[in-house]
Amino acid sequence: MKGLTMNRNTDTLERLVPDEVKTGDITGEETLYLHLERYEFAATHAHVGRVLDIACGVGYGTSLLSKRCKSVDTFVGVDQSPKAIAYAKEHYGNERISFIEDDAMTFVDTKGFDMIVSLETIEHLPNPSDFIDHLVKLLRPGAILIASVPTTPSVDANPHHLHDFSEKSFRHLFLRHHLKEIDLLLQTQRFRLRAVVTRSETRMQDVRRNLSAYYLSHPESFIRRIWSTLRYGFSNRYTTIAWQAPPDL
């Protein structure tokens, strides 16, 4: 276990390891900053009890929460990647954090949680509504649920994403659970078209190959990309929302 490092896939679009973001990798550095900013946002809502970080990756966000939220007793980080969990245990584990290898869709904890954090997860899942249903079942009455997604198109460029969301469609996932929106974080990350086309930065190595062929077979995705570019320019936008469960959940 000592000296464990992650393989290349952890430094692409889908696995961010802070210690392995290379100096001068502008996209990687900006992406890490945005991820940390989301966790800082989440930390302002964690006050007592138990906190779950579902799809926690290598655990740096779970660790940040534990450092910021001294009044919270227990933090649980869950990820389905054995390597990510091994890395998390070695680099970020402490007496208040438990890292568990498990599937986000089937993870069960009968004690429930006072806050659940799920950042940049929903767009990867075949059935986002089922995932939200599952998370709500893990909430204690009055608990906080914090989630984020990209709200500009991402499926075309990122082969790991299964869904595009707008702010409206993202909110719609939570409406039937009668959760109350209590806070909002909006983020914008400008991307350099040259870095995407030339794949000159590490995190650009995983961008979908042969985009033109993809657009020919998915014209609706091309239309969404054009509309988004005309409205927002060359940028990715992200929405993080904090919801509170009703006291009689």
C-alpha cells in the first residue's frame, strides 16, 4: 500500500488526483479549483452527525469536509473503484473518515445521514432519477442533500457522460421528493479550443475522438453545442444545489 499511485485514467476527465495535477496543466488546475470550491460550498452546510460523500473518488473532498466540519462525528466516502478507495485510505484516512468500496446505486446504511454530497456523479448514471430516489432514502429527516452537474453540454466531448442537463432539468430530478432548495453555487470554466483540438493538456487526452462523426450520428447533440456556444461562449458551466429534506421525511 505504501507509495500507491493511481494509473493514467485517474488524471483524465473522470478521475482527478490533486497530487498528480501537473504544474502548467491549466485545465487540470482550474478543474481542481472548481471541485474544491464545490466541497467548500458543501462544508458550509455540514454541522452535526453523519456525512456521506457518494462517488468520492480518491477522497480529497471527503478529507476537506472533515477538516472544515469539526462538529461532524462521522464521514463516509463511497466509490466503486478499488484503486480510488485504496488511495483514499492511504492518503486521506483518519479516525473520523471511513472509505468504502461500493456501488453508489446500491450502497446501504441503515443509520442514515445528516448530509449527503454527490458531486459530478449524476451525469454518469443510466438512470439519474433512480439514483436520486436512492439518496433520498438515505437521508435523515431534515437532512441536507448537495449535488452538482454540468449544465452546458458535455456528452458530446466526454464519452463517460450519459446525460446533458440544464439548470431546469437538473432541478426537475428533485421536485417529486418535496426537497427545499436552500443554496446555490454557479461556476463557469472557460475552455481553450486549441487545447481540446490538439489534446495538448493531460486532461484533454480523454476527449471523445472523431467528434465530427459523432455529431453526424447525433445531430441533436450538435445543435445543443451550437446553442450553448452562442449563449455562453467557449465555456463549461456547473450548477451545485443544496436541498433540505422535510422534517417528516
